[in-house]
Amino acid sequence: MPDINHSALMNEAVNEAKKGLAEGGIPIGCVVVLDGEIIGRGHNQRIQEGSVIKHAEMDALENTGRLSPAQYRACTLYTTLSPCPMCSGAVRLYGIKYVVIGENTTFQGDETFLKSEGVTLTIIDDPTCIDLMTRFIEQNPALWHEDIGELE
Amino acid sequence: MPDINHSALMNEAVNEAKKGLAEGGIPIGCVVVLDGEIIGRGHNQRIQEGSVIKHAEMDALENTGRLSPAQYRACTLYTTLSPCPMCSGAVRLYGIKYVVIGENTTFQGDETFLKSEGVTLTIIDDPTCIDLMTRFIEQNPALWHEDIGELE
């Protein structure tokens, strides 16, 4: 991974999460970084768009637009929360090699799968990310279970 | 899986693939079935919408709209092509238990992963599905590689 400032880029993912929360949505955000520059950003759209596929990572990839297979291999995802199986699958599909994760305390996605695929994961353990999700899950357990497909 | 008519439902997925082709898109289609009824349908939207996340399965799930975790567990996906890692991850996220696949000759997705997760796969080996993709890949190799994230 290039020598870049993780905390500044994670802060942009956090800004996306906060934007989602302000819209009444689930506070998870993501930015797509290529050569140290943010080329796409997004946040969970379950409430806002009624989307079942636009988790933060997916929304950010969608907003980034079409890239070549070679470009994807040079991208890093900054996501405020550990990626679920769907988002991990998208990382694998596109051969993304680096994922920086805000926190994996409130939810742990498919990190074992990603590591087995050779993806480098960096866990920031960011208190703001943890706080956003802790509050949201406490206040919206049914919605959270829907978002991760878990029976209550 | 309920005793239902696979070929009639797969035919609806094929109709989605053909619709995509007529729009100038990649000919892969999918329908979501609950209790023997189609509750959502879609097709690959890479060309039409410039989407990098709307593979056929994802488009069909998105068009189906929000379901409860329990509802997803009772759904069957009918897809004309073996599901890629992203779509397989979505199947895992939502706990979908049955996937009926038109063909896995032109592309084999994450079938091993899905089986290891307890998903029942039924391969139809449908000649129309094979023919649609064989022709498309021959005529559009770069586009196809982009769709599955593979370097040429």
C-alpha cells in the first residue's frame, strides 16, 4: 500500500457515515482511493433509497463508476465498518488488494475470507466509528438485523 | 426447495437476459422467487446504467426491494449464469438457500463457496444461456473481462 495518511482518508469515510445518519440512514461510510486520491465515496442507502445492495462499500464503488480491472487492483477501500459477505465478495470480484476498516467491534464481516484471498486489512479501531454504530444498533436493532440479513 | 417448475422460472431469467441484450447490455438475467412466485427480476446493468454493482442477481435483489431476513431465507434465485463472488456474497449475506443456475460453462463463479455455506445449487445447463454468453464474450471480450474483474 502506498505511504498515505490513513486517518485523513478514514475521516472522509466517517464524514460519509455522518451524512448517512443525518439523512436518517444507517451510519456506515466508505471512500475509494486510487494513488492517494479519493475517486469515489458513498454511504449505506437502505433507508434513503430503499436499497438492499447499496451498503457503504457498494455505494462508493457504484459512485466511482466503471474502472478497468487494472485500476481496481490499485485501489484501496476505506470503510467505517468491517465489510459484510456481499461487500467482501465485491472486493474479491474486482481484485481490490487493500481495505482499511474503521472498526470491527460492533460487527465483524468476512475478514477471514478476505485475508485468505490475499487482501491486506488494516483495522483502525476508530472510536467515532464504534460510537456511531453502537448508538445506531441500540436504537434500531430490527433495521440493523435487516441490513446484515440476521434473524433477530 | 418447493416442488416447482425450474424450466418455466429459468425461462423468465432468460427473458431478462434477452432484454438486457436488446438494450445493448450484457445478457445475464435473474429472477427472485418466493413461494413459487416471481417477486423481483433484473438483468446486468453495466452498459445501460454504467453500474459496477448491478450484476443480474444484484439488480433482481434491488428490484425486489427490502425483505425481512426470514423472507430471504425462503427465496430461490434463478440466474442464467453461475454467480460471481459479489453475487455469491449477497446470497450469503441474506441467507438465500437455493440458487438455480442456467449454465456454468462460459463462467464458473463461487459455486464451491456457496456449497460450503450450505446453499443448494441446481445447474440447468441450458443451451440458450450458453449460446447467449458464448456469442457475447466472443464479440465483447474486453467488456466481459471488465464485468468479472479479470485482467485480459
